[in-house]
Amino acid sequence: MEKSKVDYEKMYYGFPVILISFYDKNGVPNVTTLSSSYSLKDMVVLGFNTKGYAINEIIHVKDFVINVPDRSLVQEINFCGSKSGFECSKFDEANLTPVKSPLVNAPVIQECPIAIECTLTDVIERDQYQGITNVLAAVKGRYVAKEYLDHEGRLQPSMLNNILYVGDGVNRGYRYMEECNN
Ligand SMILES: Cc1cc2nc3c(=O)[nH]c(=O)nc-3n(C[C@H](O)[C@H](O)[C@H](O)COP(=O)(O)O)c2cc1C
């Protein structure tokens, strides 16, 4: 494939949109939208803007839940990704329901088909990457909507309806997963 060299400020090549829910220091549930994440075994890594409300609360309270929304929740994703918890408790205004998670002290979002309970273990900030706070967290529990499971309780990949966030710093948009049979 012939390529052009580009000088974008970023290249987000399709990261799944997730909703991070937590109880703040006062026990009030809140939520933010993220796309910077990956997971390996029982560890997850998340990337936050250092100044956001969510990260500054999670550093103190430690527990949070990664909720994987589907495309029916785009409006809520955009709301939670444009308003800050410094302004409001987003659960009061978004059409999302926080339910106390069984294992960690954080709310699961009822409307999302996948939830991953996490406890923060490491906070990484480097002079070279000013304004970015990376966190490592340990996975404590995982929950999947029953209709996503096969008869042995395993995940059916074809059922996922995740949203991918794509952008170059100027153009940005969502891509949706398509059904395939392999
Ligand atoms: C699709 C999408 C993906 C986003 N990904 C991230 C991200 O990976 N890291 C981040 O810090 N902010 C991300 N944001 C922006 C935050 O969600 C936004 O700044 C939010 O208002 C922060 O809320 P808070 O101050 O309550 O934490 C994203 C927003 C959208 C809509």
C-alpha cells in the first residue's frame, strides 16, 4: 500500500470506548468516558488527562469499574465524555444506572453488557508526558450479559457490539463492530 507521511498530533487507530464508574471521596457515584486502555491477563492500563475529575478521585478511592457500552449508549458516552465530574454527578443527568458492585467499592453501570471490577495499584506520571496520568489496576471480577455467553458460559465474540474511537487530533469518529462468522 502506498502511504503518505502525516504529521498528526495523535493517531487513535480504533480503541474501544469504555465508561469508568466510581464512588468519589464523598461516596457519590460518577462516571467518565475513556478510550485509552489495554488489558493483559489480570492487569489493565488506563490513560487519563491528569486534570480530570475521575482520575483525581480514583487515585484516592482506588476502586473503579470498567463498563463496556454498546452502540445504543452513544448519547451517554458523549455526555460523560464532555461534562466533568467537577461540574456534576453525571449519573444524575445521563440515562445510566449505578448499582453497587459485588466485589469492589464502585458502581457497575446496569445498561452496559460488560463490567470489569478493578483496584488501582500504580500511578505513573513522567515529565516527558506532561498532562498524562497512566494507571495500572488489578482485575478483581468480570461480568458479561447472559445473551453474550454460549451454553458453556464462554464469551461469544460475534455478540459484541463495541464502539471504536478513531481520530487524528482533528478528524475523529466512531466505528462499529460488524458481525462476522469466523
Ligand atoms: C470517545 C471519547 C474517548 C475519550 N477518551 C479519553 C481518554 O482516553 N482519556 C481521557 O483522559 N479522556 C478521554 N476522553 C475525554 C473525557 O471523557 C472528558 O474530558 C471528560 O469530560 C472528563 O471527565 P471528568 O473530569 O469527570 O473525569 C474521551 C472522550 C470521549 C468522548
